[in-house]
Amino acid sequence: MRIVALCVAVAVLSVPSVRAACPVVFPLPSDDRWQYPFNFQPGTRASASCFGSTADPDFDTFNDRDGILMIAWRTDAEIETGLPLDAYEILAVRVTLTAAAGPGGVGRLPPADWFVDLTVDPWFNMDYPLSDADNGSPLELFGVGFGPFFTASTWNETGFYVGGDDQSYEARDPFPFVYSGVGMAHVEDSVKDQFTPQPWAIGLPAGYNRPSTVPFPVHFDIDLSLSNESVLRYFQEQVRAGKVFVAITSLYATVKQAPSGFPSFFTKESPDAGAVAPILVVTLASTGDANRDGRVGRTDHANLAGCLGGPGSAPGLHDVPGADECLCAFDFDDDADVDLWDVAVFQERFDGGL
């Protein structure tokens, strides 16, 4: 009863406009597959490299983006599925890969020794013969589409390969895509198709000086505003369905399958020292929906009572819920406490449900 009375008392306060952020971390993919015609360890290979095939005219039946890392994370254990799309207030999405790098030697990973390029290469610069003026090619993140063989529910990391190889050309399934005026546009053959796709994110290495003998992170911060926020809707739809897919590609040049020298990343199966599986972070807006059921109701009200600490006080002193959960759900003004300002916002959003 004290909390109800408190809500009435603070109704006259002006409600802060800051949208606090609640990062939800998914540290382990359900699937990470090196999509490459000669991957003879699908679903169990310890690393995946990203490169293109357009530097050699003999590779015309291979897909332009030849070595692709497909990744999926299950999100349904942390975020309620099946809610209306606008219930998923996604503020940011970040994917972090860890570069497979080591000191070299027998049975050990070679150093990472590839060039960093953060600029998108026009398709005509990557057609044979290459005319790209800078070294390397960017690491690019795209959405994942399916068909005609697979769907999002039937594909997994151990499935059969669909795509071009040394014998015949075929489009990829699953495939990296961008949104176009008519829907999804495949990008695995953007050079053959003579267009330059806008990646949803470009990989930015952290602490990398070539050659590196130690693993290092590469961050992909996704531009959710692309294609009139269709990219945002993609992630809302995926979170609503409980599984998020991304594809990491590059046109980084290879000639006659040259060994090493192009970007390679750990998968979740890697036993190597310093190996970290691909990580997904979905940052949601604080909404007051502590139990993430799409409502701001009586159960959330009870959680608010356990989180209320006052200005400058750590929330969740009784650990029901914990401090991080309290701040994610109820720290609307992003000031690291749950106080009367936050109660005022909660009252605005309270819908009377469970």
C-alpha cells in the first residue's frame, strides 16, 4: 500500500525524457557455421574465415563472398517472445567476434596478419582485375534470408551446404541480404550482380596491431536506421521469434586459395586459448516490464517495491530482483538508482494487468 500511495504523491512531478538502456547479453550462439563449399567440419570447426573470390577469374562459379560466417543466437530465454512488435524497444544491437590469432608454430594458430579497411568498396573496384586502391576489404554484417531449401526454423549449423563451388554456380541458402525496393536482395554475389550493398555494420577491431599473436575483439555496431528502419524491424521480428541471425562477409581478396592472410574468427567450438564465441548484445529501453511479458502490471509493481532505494542508493538491496535487473527495468532517467522520478514514469506506464 505504501508504494501505491507513493505513486499518487509523485504524480505532479515532471516525467524525465531520458530513455535508459538495458543491455541483454547473449554470450553463446546456438549455431555458428562457416558457410564455405569445402568446410568438411560443419558445426564443429573451431574457426571461420571471411574472404571473397573475385581476385581470380578461374573462380567464376564460386560466390563472390565465398567464406561467410553465419551466426544465430537463441534469445527466448531472456526476452519474451510473441509480443506486439512495438513492445521490443531496441536501442542498439552489437555483435562481437574474436579474431583467431596465435604465436604460430606446429599445431598452433598463426598470427592475425590482415589489413583493416573500414570503407565500403564499390562493386566495380572488386571485379576482376581488382582496382581497389586500399589494402584489404571491410568486414561486413548483413541480415540472413532463407530459401528455397531452408527456413529460419529448419536451418542449423550442421545442415548441407547450398551455394557455388568449383563445379557449378548456385545462390546461397541461407544468404546474406539487404533490403531493396522489392524486398530482400542477395549480396553474396554483389559483384556479379553489379551493385554495392550498404552493410548493416562494418567490423572495427579493438587493440589490433598487425601481426597480432593474441586474440582481439572485432565489434559490429548495427545501424538500425537503415532502409527506413527496416533493419530495426528485422531485429524486432527476430527477437519476437526468439532467434537472431546475422551473416559476416568480406570481399577480402584470395588468389588460388592462398593460405592465411585474411580475417578468421573463433566459433563456439574452439578449444584454443583466448577463444571467445561470437557475442550478441541487444540493448532494450527500460520500460518497467521487469518480467518481460509485454505488460507493465502488478507483478512489475511488486518488483518495483523491491527495487526502490531512493536517490543515490543502490537498488535491489534485498536482491529481489538484483541491482542490474532493477536498473534495467525501472531506472528510466538513467541515473543508477530507482527513486521517485522512476516511480512517476512507472505510474504513467502501469496498465493494471498482472
